[in-house]
Amino acid sequence: MGHSTVHSIIHDVCKSIIKQLFAQCIPTPDKNQWEEIADRFSSVWNFPNCIGALDGKHVQITAPANSGSNYFNYKRTFSVVLLALVDADYRFIAVDIGSYGKNSDGGIFSNSKLGNALNNGTLDVPGGKQLPGSHISTPHVIIADSAFPLKTYMMRPYPQYRHDLTVERKIYNYRHCRGRRVVENGFGILAQRMSLIENNSHGELDQTTILNDLPSIGINAQTAAFNVREKFTNYFNSNEGSVPWQYGCI
């Protein structure tokens, strides 16, 4: 067969396999399942109203011919990016595979099906809910590192370099980090089974590089996202939401 014919066949077969396997192995949760995931995050990792932890990892590859610098990443290797949303038990809920290694997590997420579904409200995520034992209500959120944008449905930690990083905000960052590590652990488990995955993260990128690649958001949307994070901060520092060991961990 001709080269172009084989090329086309391989792509068509791979797309069909992926479509079938994803439907069976990584089905999109419904509203009840999102609530179950949030309950697990609350009971296991002490972060209520959380429906997943998000991050990206590089899968090292041999650079395709004539691809230029598209796959060349900040670690000076060639890679594609595996973006994954992981539940409280290290299980993959949603993935985006194959973005160029040069791209940041924030940019990849914004152009992914998951990002578009969250923006458009089509993921069947439950509405706002009161945090346990309190009258504070927040949306259900995803937790991610500083490579991702802060949105009402996505929380990222307070910047470490800020002069106004109070004890209360340090507590939030600790609780956030504690919940978010499930995605790092999920990648670690995957790496043990598939040795092709490098233990690199876009989260190590220089902050300026990250910010330059993030999509701009309106002032009202940004203020609303800050307010959601402040609600979690206030809750984690309250009698109802604190955990005994958190002050010793900051």
C-alpha cells in the first residue's frame, strides 16, 4: 500500500479504538457521580465540594519529521502532554492527550473538551452546595496548580511570592495542596505501569511564562473566582472546617 493510504488507515483505526475504549473505561460522570466524587474528596482529603484534581504531564517522544519546535518542551526534550482530571482515589475521570510539548497546561486546558464543557456548563456538574457544618455555599470546583487560570469552577493556590500571604491563606494553600496531590499520585501510578511517562510537570514552569499563556478573563469573572477561593479560605480557618494538624503543616 502507499504511504498516505497506510497513514490514513492507522489514524482512522486509532480514533475508533480510542472512541470505544473511552466510552467503556472513562465514561463521563453524571450529576450523582460528581456528587459521590465530591463526597470522597471531603471525607478522604478534607476538601469539600471538589470534583477532581487537574494537572498535565509530558510523555517523551521522538520528534516527528518537520515538526519544528512544536514538541520541544521546557525540559529541552520532545513530548506530547497528557492532561488529566483525577478523583479522590487516583482514578482518571477525564483526559486530553496529544497536545504539543511547548504548550502550557493552562493553554491546553482552555482549548480542551473538558475546558469548553466547564465554561459552557454542559458537564452536568451539580450546582452550589453548603460546605459541611456551615452556612457557606460554594460551587463544585476542580483544584489545580498555578499553571491554570483561577475560575469559579477551578481553584488554584495563592501565589507564594505575595507579601500578603497571611496565615489563613497559607492554610488554604496547604489544604489545596493536600487535595491536589492525588493527581500527582495518579501520574506516579501510571508511570510505574508505563515507563514512557516522564516525571515532569508544567507546574514547574517560570511564572511569567505561565501568565503569558493564560487566557484573559473579565473583571467580574475574576472577582467571582477570587470570592469563591476566599470562601474556602474562611471555611478552612473556621471551627467547622479546620483540621487539627493544619497549623503544624504550614
